[in-house]
Amino acid sequence: MREIINEQDLRVMKTRKGLRDAYIRLAGKHKRSYLTVTNVTREAMVNRKTFYGHFSSIDDLLNDIEQVAVNDTIKNILTKMGERPICPLH
């Protein structure tokens, strides 16, 4: 069972970013089969309990990476158009 975490807590944001960055680094070097919780947590220098406090699986982490990329793209487009997002994006 995952803990309830405060998504706006700086520690939470840093940990989640660290896990996303670790996954992306490994994905650039290895096949999908290598992208396991063990290898991602080792790369991010956090333990498995920390991983599971934030994500339910590797696929959950990948979905988060995709969502952050989409949100960042939307923010960049709106900024270039001179508009501000209606709702805050992560």
C-alpha cells in the first residue's frame, strides 16, 4: 500500500525527479528488460521502499515521465504564445 504523499513537498519533487532521471539515463543505455525497480533505484541511489512510496511499478514511473513531458511541452507552447496555463501543471 502506497503512503499518501504531499506532491508539493520539495523532498517529494526531488525524489520523483531523481527516479525519473535515473530511468531516462538507463533507458538511453540499456534494453527495456534492464529497466527494473532494482536498477532504477540503484541508479537513483534510493531504496525500493522509497520507490514504492512514489510509484506502484516501473510502468507507473514511465507513465509519470510521459505525463511530465506532455505537461512541460504544453507549458512551453503556452509560454511562447504569451499565455499562461489555466491550471498549474507539474
